[in-house]
Amino acid sequence: MLVLAEIGLFLFPTALYVAWLYAGNHTPRWAVWVTLGVTAVIAAGIIRFGITNAIAPDAAYVPAHIEDGRIVPGHAAPKRR
């Protein structure tokens, strides 16, 4: 999901710039509002993703590693004291 957001954040402004060059001074007003709306939706989605998938402050990130020949994905674990 995050990779798609990163690709979208890279390609969307580029596509807008190409469309702006193509349209010149004849850009319709609705296109500007649609662009702002799509940008706001993408930004809100990324913020929501970051908030809902954040690791708790009292947890530590354990990177991916291999156990018994299996790949264990990265995860949050309680901090050692």
C-alpha cells in the first residue's frame, strides 16, 4: 500500500505538470479543483496509514530476520528493561 502511495506521489505531480503544459492558459476551473481534491485524498490516506500502523511509544521495532530457515517479518515487541 505504501509503495503505491509513493508511486502516486511521484507520478501525480508529473502528470499534472504535463497536463498543464498541454492545456496552457485554457485550463478549466474544474480541473484545478479536481487536482486539489485528489491531492487532499492522497495526503489524507497517507496520514491515516501512518497513524493506524504506527508502533506504540513503549515498543521497539524488531527487524526482519531468519529463524529456523523461515523469514520472520519485522514487528513491534515490548522494550527490554
